[in-house]
Amino acid sequence: MGAEFVQLSLTPLLIGVLAAIACALPGNFLILRRQALIGDAISHVVLPGIVVAFLITGVVSTWPMLLGAAGAAIVAVIIIEAIKRIGRIEPGAAMGVTFTSLFAGGVLLLEQSDTSAVHLDVEHALYGNLESLIWLSAEGWSSLTDAAALADLPPELFRMAAAAGLIALLTLIFWRPLKLSTFDEGFASAVGIPTAAVSLGLVVVAAVAAVAAFDAVGSIIVIAMFICPPAAARLMTNRLEAQIAWSVAFATLSAVLGYVLAGYGPLWLGADNAVSAAGMIATVSGIILAFACLFAPHRARIGAPRGA
Amino acid sequence: MAIAAEPIDIAARRDPSASVVNLRDSPLAVHELTVSYGEKPAVFSVDTMVPPQSMTAIIGPNGAGKSTLLKAALGIVPRLSGRVTVFGQPVEKAMHRIAYVPQRASVDWDFPTRVIDVVLMGLYRELGLVRLVRRNHRERALSCLERVGMADFADRQIGQLSGGQQQRVFLARALAQNADLYLLDEPFAGVDAATEKAIIDVLKSLKAEQRTVVCVHHDLATVADYFDHVLLINVRKIAEGPVATVFTGENLQKTYGGRLATTHIDQLKLPVG
């Protein structure tokens, strides 16, 4: 693989892998807390927040987008509570109604506003623009040591690397409180862990992952990566430490395999067009989960006799 | 109830100061504690003072607020009003002296972790965020498992344990905390006879080590055997004091209302005396 690979495929691959890992890490804890739906909700609610932030500021940049997403999340929580109280509907349904409506509202808003000058449209919101995040000034592997070429790397790469690095670091530092309060919240708060802050922190980290990944890879990958790699990883092991490692491995595998299959798969089948990398990455993660359900070593525990 | 009137008088004459405890010494003193989840209070204006080095049972029907009382005392659920002191200090400042054993059914035992890792959670205050688990931590955790007869299960995944074994692992985690006050929520619920024996032996050894044990307990037949002090509640406090004077048919009738059949009370006459 030579110059063409470095120029056209290296950065999209890296960004895809980093986005997948950034989402899979908090996804492990969301799933164990039976809050997988929250990851889904966040990735939907992010869209109207980002659109509103863009309409107000007129630019697509990280901080307004994060604030917009956070604002939208707060609005979503209020709406969910209101629906639960006034409509007397069970929480899952209230969440489902709220985040799909907000996402649809975001799509409408996006269609009606003039975003032609920036990379922000409906298609983008779903699939991102992974294939277009190329490294134009790269001339081969040697460009990795060329300062001028490095300065031309797509900014999404640095943003995604920073987000993934931050999330990995936070997971490492707060490993014990996260694990303890996920397993036994009552005990955790009795030994002095601020469990409410840990829960909130986890949701905020998931939101950071969603916002950072959203711009580069779109919401389809975000939703898939919060759930598929951790769920498949849980079936591979009975230790949380190993589960995290497996989830990172599956996220990486999904991103690489999905990207390659999207680019070359149709060619191999005789078609002449590539398919969406984001869509293929999400599909591969789903296939990995399906294989884990069929063949993974620790799937038998489901339905196993429990308790006395 | 007439059956219980006599034992109260006799015991009270024998030891009139049995339930007098100094606030400073009490491992757990609760003053006018009220907790509410919705509109109706779950615990209403409960006062109690647990005597030092006692084995205290909290008794009451389902929904009487027994578990809630423990959780609110620890600040796990918010208190609407009331004060809680532990060894004379506000409870927030004395949390390091308390070990709490939640109800076994309150956690997901399918969680991906091993028995030894659960026991090591008891060392969280010592280990903090980043300190590494060293051999001496591991050995201490193992010795706690030894004490509850579960050392051979250290490397098992917790999902493979029976209910009784799960309860013993929870107790081992509390032992690792090396606390002065042990608060246990239904430690005997749904466990086998061997586990019940193992747990009560450990609790009695804690008492022998000058520690204090408080259990939410549901099996009236074993109260007199296991405990020396009782707190009877049904949202409000009904009675509190030494088992010999307070654990009477009359008080139980007040606590359980119509829910305790008279035949049940007759059975209890034996242990109560």
C-alpha cells in the first residue's frame, strides 16, 4: 500500500477507528447499567442541538456544537419528564417518542436553513463524511514526518483523537468508581463515591463522544458503536477489564473492515460504486454482534439458573 | 396481648436501665428521621439509639420502611428531615467506620467480575482511584473470604454462585472494610441453612470483637436466638429495647397489625418466653 492509501484512506480509517473506540468505551458501562437507550437518545438529540448552534453562531465548530448538544439534551430530559407525568406513559416509550421527534425536528430545521456553505446537511447527519476526510497533501508514508504535510491533516482527526484520548483517560482514572457504582450503587455511595456525579459524568462523556464522532462519521456509527462492540464483548468474557479490551478490538475491527468493505466490496462483486463507509461500519459491527451471539464462549450464561 | 404482659414486667424489674444509651457512645443514633418517596412517608419521625456492641434487629412487615431506614441513615436515599449520628459524630463524618451490606437482590449478579474483585471493593477507601492492588490487599480479601467459607470460590465469576454464596461474598466484602458498625439489609433472606449458620457465626464473632451489628431481619422465629436488641417499626417506631422486654406478642401485634396470625404469635411464645 503506497501513496494513494496514505492520501485517501489513512485518515478516514484512523478517524473511523477513533470514533468507534470513543463511543464503545462509555457504551460498556451504559449497557451494564441497562441504559443503552441513553446512548441512542443522545446521538439522536445531538442533531437539533447542533443545527440550532449553527443557526445561532453561523459556524460549524466544536464548542458551540457541544453546548448546543448539551442544551438539546436538557430540553429532551424536560420533555421526557413532562410526557411521563402528563401522559402517564412508561419511561421507555416517553424516551423513544422524544428523541425521534427531536431528531426529526432537527432534520426539518436543517432542510429549511441555508447550510450550503458548510458541511451540514441531512445526509451528513446520518452518514457523516468519512470518505471525504482525505489527506490531500500527503505523498506517501514519508509525509508522516513532513511538518508541512502534517499541518494539512483534516482537523476532524485531531478532534476525534482528542475526544478518544480524553475518554480513555477518564475511563482509566475513574475506573474503580465507575465499576463499583455500576455494580452496586448503594454500596458505592456508602463508601463515599458520589454516585449521582458518576452517572452524570458517564452521560456527559457519552455526549462528548457522540458530538465529536457526529461531525466526522454521522449518527449511524455513533448509535451502533455505543451498543454493538460492548454487547459482543460481554459475550466473550466474564471480566469487565477484558470486556473493555474486547470492545475496543471489536470497534477497531468494525471500523477497518467496514471501511475496506465499503470501498472495495462492491468492486469485488462487480459493481462500480463504493457504498457508504459509515453504513458499512455499522453493519459490520452488527454482524460481529450476531456472530458473538452464536459462537462466543460466555453466551450460555443467559437464562442460566440464578439465585437460590 | 395478655400473653406477653408478664415477661415485660419481670424483665423490666430485672434490668431497668437496659435500653438507656448515651448518645456519645451509640454506634447509630437516629433522631426524628422522616423519608418519603412520594406523597406518603416511608419512614415517619423515627427515633432510635442502638446500644454499643449490640446485635440489633430491625423488625417490621413488608413496606414498613426497614431498608429505607438504613439507606436514609447512610444518606443513600435523601432524608426529608432528621439527624443521624454515628459514635456521636454526624454520619457524613463517620462513614469510614460503617460497613453496609445491601440486599443481595439489589445488584445484577450477571455483572462481569470475580468473587475476589467484589471483596476488594471493600478496600475502596484504602485504594482510592489509582492505588494498585498489592499482594497484602489480595491476602486480606482472601482471609475475609476464608472467614465466610468462600476462599475456594475467589476466582469464580459471581454469576456462578448460589444465593447463599452471593450473600457470603457480600458479607466478606463488608469484613474487608474492617468497620466498627455493620449494617446489613436482610442478610438471611433466601439463603440455605448452612449459609445462615455461617453468617450468624461471623456476626457473633464481630460482636465478640466489640463491634456493633444491625440487621434488617424478617424471620421472627430466630430473633431471640440471634439478637439482643430489637427495633420494631411500621413506618413509625412501635418499640425498641432489649429482646427480652420488647420482643413481645403485644408489640408484634402492634407492629404487624392484622397481618400476623394468632397462630404465629402462639409459635413465638416459646422463644419469647
